[in-house]
Amino acid sequence: MAKRRRRRARARRKRPGAILVIVLLVLAAGFLTRRLLMPRAMHFLTHRPHDVPLRSGVARGREQNMNGAGEKLSDSDRQALDRLVRQRTDGR
């Protein structure tokens, strides 16, 4: 009988406890986070586009005559273009 008790006691000691398993899982998750997510986070933080400040209404009015190609449009040309765009989008 004494031998059976010793064997059972040894078997219990060899099994890892739930706390040990949780600690190992947290350690593995921390390692994976450091290896996978940290480079992405550092790239995001170091290569962010510059924030474009909001322009006032006066500055927008001056730049309204300039489009992306650098063409200067008069107010009447801009209005005609806007009407044409509205007609095309409403017709669809």
C-alpha cells in the first residue's frame, strides 16, 4: 500500500499545473507580439504621413482656381465645369 501512495504522489508532481500552463501561454503570446506586431507598430509610428493643416476659407478661395494639374480656371469656367459634372452625375 505504501508503494501505491508513493506512485500516486509522484504522478501528481509530474503533471504541470494550470498556473504553469497559463504562464507559458502568456510568455509565448508576449514573444509573438514582440516579434510580429512591434515592427509594424514602429513602422507606423516612424513613417506616418504629415498632417495637413486645415486651411481657412480665404485660402481655400484662392486655391479654388487651381486644380491638381496646375491649370488656372476662371470663376465662370469653374461654374460651367461644376454644372457639367452635376448633369453627368444626376443623369446616371
